[in-house]
Amino acid sequence: MADRREKDDWNVLGSDLIPFVDRRSGRDRRKEADERAGGVSPWAEKRHGDRRCLASTALLCISALFVAPTQATEKVSFEASNAYTADSVKLRADISKPEGNGPFPAVVLMHGCGGWQPAVRHAMRAYAEYLVEHGFVVLDLDSFGPRNIGGGKVCESIRSQRDALDYRTSDAYDALKYLRSQDFVDGKNIFLMGQSNGGSVAINVAKGDAPRDAQAADGGYRAVAAYYPWCGSFGGRKVELESPLMVFAGTDDDWTPASECEGVKSTKADLQLKTYPGAAHSFDLNIMPQKYLGKSLGHNKEAAEDSRQRMLAFFIEHTVGTDVDWKMTRLAKSGTPTQEPR
């Protein structure tokens, strides 16, 4: 029989993280409560009403989770240059685009160590909708599903997370190459956003850590955003960034502490750090504050909304080859003060 897990050991299920704390059936728990009360427990009268309420709430949550995105989304795939788990792997992604022929600037989204789990999918779809509304093509990339290591497996091992930084950096450049092959994408203006492990990949990309077979002549990402990354990826307190980078971190993050990002300076491309007091890991996912593998995570509304707006403004301001009116219009639409863009 498997050992009973500690109270801070959590399992990912649906859009929330559900704890393995009490393995008794609901019937057994109610029976014990009735026995302690010397008959029918005081809450027995409300059971049927509570069940109806819980069922309705669950239905609403599930319905909200699987609502189809409003923008047109297409499933695509392309070869991984670093397969890692097999001789050949085809990466999969969802691509969304604004109406029209383009060419449009584009953003690649990269998930964390949990992979394409429901709460992550929901957040990424929200990012895609937001960015498409502001004139960007969005490629939401799945690195783990095609390699059969999804469902949080990578989170459970430091070695697996370190390996992921290597092959997922290749994935980022594979996505870049794919987008540049699309007529509706402006190849000069492709951006990257990563969460957690994907955020650490984003740091690698900003440093210019390209795979050997990546063509330097094509250039890298125009600018990069890293959400609650492991800042050990910088490799020191002084770094030469090839692409402008904005890092978002929470002061209550005990998985990838914001303190590890503080004091890092770039001697080349721009590096910015924005910290959010009271925010934990995964603050942009729509989940209740909880524990996962002993670490705190959960939604922080202020951090999620502010970082999303700042990321958009950061990408707009670093877009090249467009006129000032294009930038000013999109900054105004995002709610960002329309100061003269860089």
C-alpha cells in the first residue's frame, strides 16, 4: 500500500490543486460524524442542498474552463530540433491571429514545469485572446505533451527541470523558425513569454543561448518576458543580454524567489524587474492559494492584471519598423499611459 502523504502534498486535478489529506470515502466521514453526534449530525439536514450547490459550482467552473476562445485558433505542429525523449518529436501548439492578412507581430507562450494542465491552458488562452485583441499573432507551445512527460512530471525532479531548460530553449527557436515561415507574421517582431520553467527558458533566450544549428543571421526574439523564473539561469549578477528582458516576480514566491533576480544587471540589452508584494508562484493562474510539492502558489489579481498590461506595453515599445501612431494606438488601448515609445 502506498504511504500516506503529508498534508502539504497536493495533486493536480482540474483547474485547481486538490490535497491528498483524507482518503476516507464521503460516506465513511458522514457516518463517523453522525456517530460522534449521537445520532444524525447537525449538518445532515443540509446535505442534499449542499450537493446541489457544489454540483452547480463545479459545473460553472468546468464550463468556464472549456469555453472556446473568441479568436480563431488553429492547431499546428512542427519538428523539434532536440527531441530529448525519442528519435523524433513533433511539437504541438495553438496559433491565434487577428483578422486580416498581416504581417502581424507575434508572441510565443511557454508553460511552466506542469505543462499544459487545465489551469495553465485557461491562463494561456486568456493571454492569447488579450494579445490578439492588441494586434499580435500568438503561438501557445506545448513542450511536454508530445514528449509524454506532461501532468507535472517535470516539476518533481530538479534534474528533469534542468534538462528541460536545454531542450526547451531549442523549442523556443523551433517556434521562432516556424513563425518566420508564416506569411502573416512579421519576422522582425517576434516576442517570447514564459512562465516558471518557461520563464527560465526565456532568460536563456534573452541571453542569446541559441542551439548550435540556429542561424545567427536570422536574429533572435525581439524582446522577452519571464514570469516567476529561476534567475539562476542568468549565471551571475552581471549579464550581457542580446534581447530586452522584463522579469515579473512575487515577494512571497518560495519556489523561485524574487530575491535571486534582484541586483542582476545587464551590460547590453535592457533588463527590467517588477516585483509584486504578497504574490506567490503562479500568480497569474486562476487557482486558489495552496501548496504544491511543498511550495506556495496561487492567484494574485493585482499582480496578474498589472503584469499582463506591462508585458504588452513592453512588447509594443520594442516593436520595430512600425510608425509612432501604431504604437501609441495600441498603448492607449492597453490602458498604458501614452508616453512617447522607444
